Amino acid sequence: MSGVPGSGKSTIARHVGSRYGAIVVDLDVIRSAVLDGGVPAEDSGRAAYPVMYALTRSLLDQGFSVVIDSPCQYDEIIATGREIAHERGVAYKYVECRTDDLTAIDNRLGARVPMRSQRRGVSVLPVDLGGADATGEQAFRGWLHATKRPVEGYLQVEATESMDLILKEVGAYLELGQVAR
């Protein structure tokens, strides 16, 4: 599950996990725990991704279906996800939650109770990085265009559509109940 902060990826990931009995591995939960463990904010991503991959491998080895909930700003994330799926003999599916509506994103960010690693608004940094972010809108526009995705075989949903419509699209993509793993 991919998308910029506030695009709805965590909400959709939780719905998919619940509907299909999959475990959601949320990078923000891991990254917040890494911050709680004393890792500086600027190093938290570098520390969290290996934990996310190891946890995903472990859960798949235990026979669980897994949804990884993470923005996808690096080609390595796709490559590692495909590698894990191949190693474990499971399907690799990629769903991107996307919207260009920064007002909707800002409203979602402002309405949630943020974890330590999460932005509190388009122009409000995570708590560990300070307060206002004068370049927030510019950063989000850059992230929207920098999101990595597979060359083919992925689903992109418009994150401002109704949850029912999104879940119907995701369900069809996951081939009648086959969870993204």
C-alpha cells in the first residue's frame, strides 16, 4: 500500500487487512517506535525499513498474509518487496493511493491523531522535526511526482473516492479475495 502522507493508505490498508485477514505492517508504527528507542529523527527511516522487511518476512513465514503500509519513494522498496514475495512464493501486489487534492490531504492529516513520526498537516512537520514547514506544499507536490511504482501490473486508486468504491477496485485487483502480499 503506497501513497503520500494523508492519501488514505493506512485507512485502506486496515480495511484490506480486516477484509482479507491480513496483517498490516505499518512503517509509521515502526518508525515511531524507533524514535521512542532514541534513534534521531533523521536516521529513523534508515532504521525502520530493515525492521519492516524483517517483520514482513517473519509474518509470511508464519503463514500470514501481509499488507505493507509505506510511502514508496525509493526503487529499493519495490525491489525488496518483490524479492520478499519471490523468496516466500507469494503474490506481489502494489496499490497506490493517490490524490492531487492537497486540501483533502491537509484535512486528513489534521483530523488524525498523529504518531510521533507523522506530519500533522501539509505544512506541519512531525513533532520531532519541529513545527511549521514553509515548503510543505512544495514537498508534497514533489512527493506526488517522486512516488515509485512498478512498471506494470499495479493499481492506482483516487484517494478522494468513496471507501466503498476504492475497496471494490482493490478487491477486483486482488483477484476476488486474494490479498496483496
